[in-house]
Amino acid sequence: MFRSGWRRALLALSVLVSTGVAGMAPSYAQSVELPRHRPVPGGVAVLDLGASAERPEARLGDQPVLVVGDRGRWTAIVGIALAAEPGDRELRVRRAGEPERKLSFVVEPVKYAEQRLKVPRGKVDLSKENLARYERERKHLAGVMATNSDAVPVSFRFVQPTEGPRSSSFGLRRFFNDQPRNPHSGMDIAAPTGTPVLAAGDGRVIDTGDYFFNGKTIWIDHGSGLMTMYCHLSEIDVKPGDQVAAGERIGAVGATGRVTGAHLHWSVSLNRAMVDPELFLVPAGEARSE
């Protein structure tokens, strides 16, 4: 599965590259497949910024937004937080030598399913010591999520990072022991302990650790505010600063942290918003024969 999925992604990329004008290098927009446009809470808005000689700067509120393309066409890739309310939004766009302008778009409503789980009481009602640990880790991880490197992602189509069925979908409204918790901010993939975990895309490892809720965890920076997180691992095979390639082993599935069984929790963060990883995977209907 790993190899065939990665080959499909490479094939999709090569097909797009081949659509460039004969004898000329294809533009960035022609050679890179963007994530799917789904402007809902927890989704991604792909917005056309038009042409300009230099890369525009874009912000949603106070957060810088990823902008890709070339002078012929620039595109903003906007992560929308799960907690966002549906309604009108404005992207602030600045071009060199021009006044700031605003680009409006609409966050559409969406309804996610609910899930109720029974977990050990100590994982829900935290002791004083565990609460203090959680607060320390929360502050650290907030700093990790704030990473916004200058690198531009080389691709927006990710490899599914481990083999197995998806056991819990993004956006689920979760209740632990009947107590409401934050919606599920990633994709859970069920797999036995020890199953290899692969880097979803090219990038740089920016954090590893063993956290109270997430267990053994890896963060990869793909550039310009696009990051992926891999949780509940049994093994971590990389360290901060390592450069990794899409499809490269980085660890193994486990059951560390707050879990009810072995699985990989995989998250995608874009401009500090956790967004649906499904939008970055090649849809099943787009799979091409080899």
C-alpha cells in the first residue's frame, strides 16, 4: 500500500508537470497539485490571488497564510480552525508598492459526527501532577505549532503515513466518560503496534517527545506553516533537525499516551489550524493505473 500510494502521488505530479508548454519549464501552479478546496471549519480554502511580479503576503487575522505560485498566478492556501464559526471572512493581501486589499470568502457550515469513549478516569480527571505536566507540554507544543519557516512545500499531496483502516474520522465531537472534549483534530489509522510510520511528505523534523495525551510524538515542518504530527508511537526513529523524504520511515505505531488501543493519530496543521488530512491525500477516485 505504501509504495503504490506513493507511486500514484508521483504519477499525479508527473502528469501535471507534463502539461507545461513544450520547450518551457512549467509554472509552479502547473507542476504542484494543491489540496482540495473545502472552506468549512477544519477545512482548507484555496484562493486565487492573481498575478504579480513578487509573492504577495497574506494574513487571516493575525496569522500569516501560505502563498504559493509564480508571477503568473499566486494562490493562498488557508487553514480554517475547527472552532471557526461559519460566515464571511476576509483575507488581508499585501503586494509590494500597493495598498493592502481584502479578499472575501465564506466559511460554510458543516456537521461532524459524535463519538463516546470510556477511558481510565485518571486520563480525564487529571491529578495535580498530571495537570501541571499537561500545562508545561501545552505551552511547549503551542510554540511548535507557531513554526512558520521560509521554505515552500514541494507538494500538497501527502502519503498516508501508515497502512490500515481509518478508525476515527476528523472533526468527531468526542465525549470521554460522557464529558465533552475538543473535536477530533486528526485522522486515526488502526494498525498493530510496530507497524511502520512514514513521513507524509518531504520536510524537516522540528520536535519529538513523549507527551501525556499524545504519547510519543513527531512533528514535521513542510514549510510556510504547513506541518504534520504523528502521535501514540511505540518508536521514534528520527530527531529534531533531520530532513526526511515522503514515504521514509520515521517511527512505528504504538499505544502511548491517552489511547484505547494501538493506532496512529495523524494531524495536519496549516497556519496554526488543525485541518482535515483527507484534503491532502489523493482521493480514491483519482487513483491512476500504473
